[in-house]
Amino acid sequence: MTSGSFKMLNSSRQRLFPAARRATVQTSVTSTSLRLFSVSAHRRADFTHAVIGGGVVGLAVARALAERAASVAPSSSSSSVLLLERHNTVGTETSARNSEVIHAGLYYGPDSLKTQLCIRGRQLLYGFCEEYGVAHRRTGKWIVAQTPGQREALEKIYAFGQNYHDRDAIPLQWVDTDEAKQREPAVRAEAGVLESLATGIIDSHGLMQTLLGLFEQAGGVLAPGSPVTKITPLGDSGTGSGGWQLCVKPTDADADVEETVVTAETIVNAAGLGAAAIHNMITQGHDSSHLERQEPMQLYYAKGNYFSYAHSQPRVSTLVYPAPEPGLAGLGTHLTLDLAGRIRFGPDVEWVTDPTDLAVNADQLPQAIEAIKTYLPGVDPTALQPDYAGMRPKLVKAGQGAADFVVRNEPGYQGWVNLLGIESPGLTSSLAIGEMVEKLVYEI
Ligand SMILES: Cc1cc2nc3c(=O)[nH]c(=O)nc-3n(C[C@H](O)[C@H](O)[C@H](O)COP(=O)(O)OP(=O)(O)OC[C@H]3O[C@@H](n4cnc5c(N)ncnc54)[C@H](O)[C@@H]3O)c2cc1C
């Protein structure tokens, strides 16, 4: 994906799902239609589920819940799912600013949710792409080592794959020197190449369009331009036992709409970079004296800068990653390909304080060139240009290691599924997160 490919999902959605699009336009929570929603009795919430955040994860969750709700109560008009997105289009934040790699799940340890959801998500994603015609390719990926220390890192990854309880789930193989030279003559790998066969690339926008279409076909309601500004747990104990009230302040400048209120029996916080703000609206914003006082939750932000490559040489046909470095908040400046075969490099790691600071930092370019030259010595530095940047919502600060995904029924509350720190491999994991949230909500 390049910056030029931040497509308007709505326009292509019209082609794919014309009926669904009409439904959205009529029910968007941006206009007078919202005035029809009442702050109803707790037992009769406006919606069964409200999902906050229309990135790839919110879309996958909303689709799973909408299909589930439709199967539980196919004829009930009250059983429905509302997807609230602050921007006028879904999928314009982190889900539109990543490497679009379908990860194998090599880096996160045997017991982490990241490993579990990445592997399950990848398996679901390949099946989903086949079924719905979402563009993707199993490119494979090389992890390359230049030093004995890096070779050791590759051996650890290989052993992890071999020892994983389902060994077939993480197919890995060593590529010997002759074969490596023949297959990718431009790639330097002094101390070894480990190949991940399950890795691929995907059109993330195509995935989101399709999820949105399925969500709407199942009766889900998309509310674009609807930032959630306040959330109140309902019920005597303030735990959400009586449902949830959400305030939305529509961003549509033309509409004479004040803050609007909607209720739901359950809520899912899938707000990505905004997830801590949503969390704090609940834990800090009402009388929670029955609960232990919580500190406000804080996210930390690690920007990843990407650089496009305009030269046709050297040619590379697989993804190339350096050996992982302990303590680095990313996977190292790697080489990925888009579906048209174009090379791009990144993302690096730049800690910032402002999550909206998405300008590519060209000062990072010399550092990126050094990193790239280690595995692609023939790279032409003059053909590298700042491209786009994405923002990782981190649960821990620089230097504090890696945190796992948080996907849980929030303790002390009823009907609140909280998703925090959904950084990479969140795109790969999205369908598995949808599945997991469905299980949490329906207690299966
Ligand atoms: C540099 C980089 C590279 C990556 N590469 C990969 C990769 O190759 N493969 C992979 O699997 N993963 C990758 N990831 C991770 C992946 O992109 C994310 O995990 C995934 O996109 C997160 O999706 P999301 O829906 O949780 O978040 P988002 O896409 O950020 O969506 C959250 C949505 O919530 C909305 N929102 C926020 N606050 C509110 C509010 N108050 N009211 C209403 N709406 C709100 C936002 O507008 C946004 O649309 C990468 C991430 C980064 C940063």
C-alpha cells in the first residue's frame, strides 16, 4: 500500500454491496435519524452490541457479532449491532498504514495471545480471502542472518516452530547458500536464511470492504462520522448490568445535531489508538466507588516510517526481514512487496508522544539505508523516498520489552469487551479476534 492507495472504501463498497450501502446511508448515526434513538429502558437497549472503532479489528468483531446476532434472533428487529467510527470512512487509521503482511506468528512466544491469534487469524484469513476473492499472495518470507549472533536468533525461531504444539501450524525451512544465491541473488545472508512458508501479503482495504459488506448484509448498522465522547455503564451498581449508554458527537459540520445518545446491551472497545481514551471514559468518568480505583490507562506510541523504492533493480521476489533484535519495538526495517510487486522498506521505530504525528520523518532515512544495505547491498539509496507512516499503540514504554494483546471481558463490569494494544500482528489476527470476542460475548 502506498499513501496514494488510501482508498475511499465507500465507493467500491457501492459496487460490491449496493443494498448494504443504501442501508448504511439511511441509518448512519450522523443525522436526524439519531434523534429517533431513545435512551430506552435498560432492558430494551437500542442495540444488542455497540462496537467502537471501524478499523480492521472493529470490522471483524462487528461482522462476527452481527452474523451471530442474526442467527440467534433472525426476525428480531431489536437484535442488532452498531459500529461507531469517528471518521467519515472506516479503516483510515492504523489499518490503512501497515505492511499488509499476513504473518506466520514466529516472534511472540508459545503462550501469548499474539501467537495464538496470529496463527488462528492467518488460517482463517487465507480461507476468507479464497472464499470472498480478497486479493492476497503467499509470498513466503526470508529471515536473514549476517552474524553468528543473528544465526542464533534464527535457530531460536526455528526451534520455536518445531516445538510448537501444532508443528504444522508454523512451517519453516532453512535455505542453503547455493539455493539462496540462485533464488534471490541480490539478497545478502552471510550466516543463513530461514524461510517462513506461511507468510503472505494481502490487500487490507479489500479485506475491510468485504468485512463491512458482510456486516451490513447481516443487518449491522455503520455509523461513520460518530466519535464516542462519553460512556456510562447503566444499572444500579454502575457495572453495565443494565446496559451501556454512549454519547456520540457527530462530526458532520453541516448537520445541526447536538450530542446524541444511544444504548447497547454490550460494548466492544476496538478503538485502536483511541482505545485508552475509551477505557478511561468508563473507568474514570462515572461513580465507580464499588470498584477499586484505577489509574487512567495510557498508551505509548511508536511510529513506523516507510520508504518507497523507485528503482527496478535489484529485483527481489520474496519478503526479506533481518534477524529480530531483542528489545526492538518492531521487526527491523524490512523489505516487503505490495501485490503489484513493488518494493517498500520499513517500518522503523520512532517513539513519539502524539499519535496523530504521522508525517514520515525523513531524518530516519540514513539509518534505514544502513539497515537495508546489510541484506540488500545493491540498493540504490537515491531511489528511496519517504512514503507513509503508521502508529503502533503500545502498552509499554520504550525499552520495556513487548506486551501481549489484551482481549478480555473487563473485570468488574458486565458486557464490556476491551481490546488494548492491538499492534502487529493485529491485521493478521483480526478474524481470530472477531471469533474470540464473539465467544466472550456469548460465553461459548
Ligand atoms: C507500522 C505498522 C506496521 C504493521 N504491519 C502489520 C502487518 O504487516 N501485519 C499485521 O498483521 N499487522 C500489522 N500491523 C498491525 C495492524 O495494522 C493493526 O494491529 C491493526 O490495523 C489494528 O486495527 P484496529 O482496528 O485495532 O485499529 P485501527 O485501524 O486504528 O482502528 C481503530 C478505529 O477506531 C476509531 N476510533 C478511535 N477512537 C474512537 C472514538 N472515540 N469513537 C469512534 N471511533 C473511534 C479510529 O478512528 C479507527 O478507525 C502494523 C501496524 C503498524 C503501526
